[in-house]
Amino acid sequence: MDHGIDRYESTEARRMDAGELARELCRYDVISFDVFGTLILRPFTSPRVLFSILEERLGIYKFSNIRVDAEGEARRRKEEDCGHDQVTLPEIYGLVAKKTNLNAVECATLEYRLELEYCRANPYFTEVLRACAERGKTIVICSDMYLSKGQMGRLLEKNGFHAVDEVFVSSELKRSKKRGDLFIWLKERYDGKRIVHVGDDYAADVESAEKAGLRAVHYKNTNDIGGKDRVEGMSYLTGRIYSAVVNNRLYCGDRGMSEAYKLGYIYGGIYVLGVAQWVNHFSQLCGADKILFLSRDGEIYSRVYDKLPGHGAWEYFYWSRFAGMKITAWENFYEFCQRMIWHKARGVYQIKVRHLLDFYGLSHFTGALAGYGLSEEDILSNHTAPRVEALFYDRKGEILDRFREDNEATLRHVAVAVGTAKKVVIVDVGWAGTGPILLKKLIRRYLKLDCEVYGLLAGYRQPIENLAGIYSMDGTVHSYLFSVDSNRDLLESHTGTRMSNLFLELFTQSCSPSFLGYTGQGLKFDREETQNYGTVRRIQQGIEDFAGRYIDAFRKDPFLLNISPYDAYMPIRELKDSIQRVYPILSDLVISRGDFYDAESRSKETWLSFFQYDSER
């Protein structure tokens, strides 16, 4: 059977260019379009989500079930009484009113208002219809729908489809596309005209149209292409919203999206949005005066947070673990050595002793290395770390004196950031909570400010048996995704491989150098590493676009912006399980190494090689 223009649809479900489709359609005199799933897209894969929103607004328990059952009953009655199942919205709500104490007219009006709020024009067809109208073609609408002709017309007008000549709906004509009699009627109405119909339902829009003697174009439904349940394990409402927000963007026919953009949009968007909304909700509950998003991972969180309705005052705050550790070194030099020597010795990347000393501003110690059995070119390891630690302990007083000026500068900047705030929320990606914990100590103990401090992390991995872990019990640190006392199954799943954190950090990179700390001369940054900036910007544009579309769609129903940790993490889990799909993207990314590493070693490590190495272990 000749399915007309559908032959131009590729096996990868990539659509022909909108202009090309318009040229094909303009071969006909009358061009008929379906509405829902074609011209108009909803931000959810099932209309039941709309009924759930109605349920929340009306405050009627299980209203969505009542609404679905009422429509089914109304159609059965019509079939029995009239030989067809075409019903109107007032008829549906007449039955709803019998099952509840609701006013049928008011509820029907509210549902239609929600359709107006949530429905958006398919940008692909905005261009197609404009081109067809410019060629003077007759444009009509054929829809199997319980809305009236007037309601459908207003919906189309609101979404920019002004060039429609006629609107035909099954609820008024008592004919339907599904049965085919609507197309027979359309052919008779435009007798002698060449007619083509475009729609997403293959049975109703293609097969029925062709049986009636019309040409048909199958516009594959975005959710069918993307998969109605694209990610397993997500909750009902969020899962159906997430899928539609992804599918409507990626599979509507728009072009020009890079693979890096898609990575951010599909897998990073809901995670970053979830964190941002959680921060917003937490801050409102605790009455925070100010939110500090810590550099650099906090940058993307802050940009999405700024899009949220009703967000509070916030600041992007330059911070480094090293800046805090330098201040607290005088009271806990052991922890300073653990973090600044041993942690790096046990890390993934090799560091030369010379680079370690240079980074800390202690290059004048190189003359003493021989006395500890060390050389500048030695690699920091479990073997050499004890000797470096011995050097640091022997020169503890000198090190602390070296840090004094920088510490004073750090405290000044922290004091300015806090200002007069009485409750401050500090946001970081994770994983040990060092940033918020150190800042709380500086604010409360060193600056002696009367200010409550809350640390909010995407994920927290500290065990309860040490003080760092106890901070989650005393309210200092709160975690969104997981911790040892919250969503432990996610924690265990996440920490199965060392690459897990890198997935999240892949989405929270910043196109800026690492911040090293405050000095008497100003802010100090690591060397600029621009190799990743192009890819990072594309990833984060995808993240921001996803968040923006999600927020814009549900701004009037903000409860739908409360994304559970599980829903935020499920796309990332799927990505972890199929890492090969992002290999082409990761091949363009180099591991950020900064001043700890020489230029030769920096050039050898890529994100792709790291992920491949870890996935093979």
C-alpha cells in the first residue's frame, strides 16, 4: 500500500525537514491535520496526568479514576443509544457530577483551562503550516476529540495556528477518523479536491484516511519514537512528564542538536532540576536568608535554581577545600595532612612531589627533600607520602605562618558573603561534605557569627561512625540523592564503581578554572583548561533547556516540580548501564588536572579512557 509521504521517514525515525514536508503537502489542494500528538503536544505521555492535576486542584481523592470511568461509561451509553461513541466534555462531566458533589459545568471548564495551560505548539508544524498557508492552501483540522469546535479553535489560536480554515471534531459531527466516516464526509465536502491528511495515529490517521480514498502522511508520535517508558523505575507522574519533556524536544522534528546537548537534556536535566527544587523547598522550610552555591559544581545548580518560581536570594560563592583546610590546620594538622597528602597519594592520578609543593606555595621546601629521602620528581604514593608528611610536621609552624595572610583574606570573604543573614544554606555536589562543614566552622567558630548553617549535597557518602558522618545526624549536612541514613540502596548502587561520581560531575562541570583560594592580593585560580569548554557548554545547555521546559510547563502546579531522588537518579543509572552510548562525547573531553600535573601527563588522559578502564574492571 502506498503510504504517500511516509516513505521519506528514515529507519532512524528522523523526519524530513519541515520545509520539505511542506513542499510535499502543497502538492494537494486541501491539507488536513490531526491535533493532539501532531500539531499540539502535551508535556506528559498520558492524558491521565492532566486528570491527576485536576485531582490536586479539586481536592477530590481518586478523581482521575472517576474521570476516566465517566468517559468510558459515556462512550458505552452513546454506542448503545446512537450507534457511535462520540461524546462531549459536558456529557462526560454530567456523569462525573453524579459520582461526586462537583459542578459539571465548572469542572468541564476547569479541564479545558488546563488544556489551554499545558498544551504547546509542535514547533515542527508551526513551520509546516506557515509554509502551506503562504502557498494559499486550504488547511483544515480533523480530530477525534470530546472538545467542541469552538474550544479546539481557541486552543489552536492560542498556540499560533492562525491559518486554519475549518475545524472538524468528532464530538459535534458524530463521525470519527477511527471509523473512517469523518474522512468520507471530508472527501464529500471537498469534492473534486486533492486531499491529504497528516496525523500520528497510524490506524486512525493513515489506514482510515487511505480507505476513504485520501492520501495520508504518518507523523510518528514523539512518545512512540522515544518510548512511553523510556526509563524504568520512575514514578507514575514524574515518569510520564519526564518522557514527554524529553520526547517532545528530541523527536518532534527539530534539528541541530548535538550529541552532547542530548546527553545533558536526557540524563542531566532532571537530576539538576531535582537538586535545585530540593534546595528551594528546603530553604523555604528552614527560612533561609541566603543560599551559597559553591564553585564550581554549584554553578549549573544555581542557573537552574534561578529559573524556579519563588526562589530566594542566592550567590555563587568561590570556594575551595584547600582554603578551608588551611584555616583549620592549626587545630587539626592531622586532617590537613590526610586531605592534602594522603588523599592525593591514593587518588586516581599521579602527582609529583614538586607539583604538590608548588601548589601549596611551599616550593622553597625542595632543598630539604633529600634529607627525607625524596626528590622533586618522585611520585606521591603510599611509599613516599609518609616522608612528605614527616617534612610537613617538621615544618608545621612555617606552613601555618605561610597560610596566615591567605586565611585572613578567606575569613573576610566569608563574612561578606554571609552578611547579616541568620540562616544560610550552602550547596555543593558532594561527596564528603567538606565544603559546607568547613564553612560552618568558619562562620560559627572563627567568625563567631550568629548564623545557622545548613549544607545541602547532591550525595553524601560519609559513614556514621566518624564525625563527618555524624554531621548528617546533627542537621549540618543534608543529602538529596543518598547517604548512609537516606536512600541507602541508591548509595550502594552508586558506589559500585569509581566512575559513578564522574557521571554526576560530568553534568556539573564549569567553563572556568578551578578556584584555589583567597589571598591578600585577591582571588587565586588554577590554570585555564579550555579543551572541554565547548562540549561542557553543549551538555549544560541541554540541562538548562530541559529544566526550563519542565518549569515553564508546571509553573502553576509547582508540586509537580518536586522530583524524588529516585526519579532524578534513574536516567543516570540507565546511562551507567549503557556507557557505550556516550563514548563519542567523552572522546572529546580531557581529564582536568590543573597545576598539580605537568603538561605531558595532562595530555594523556581522557574521560573516555577513564570510563573504559573502569567499566572493564
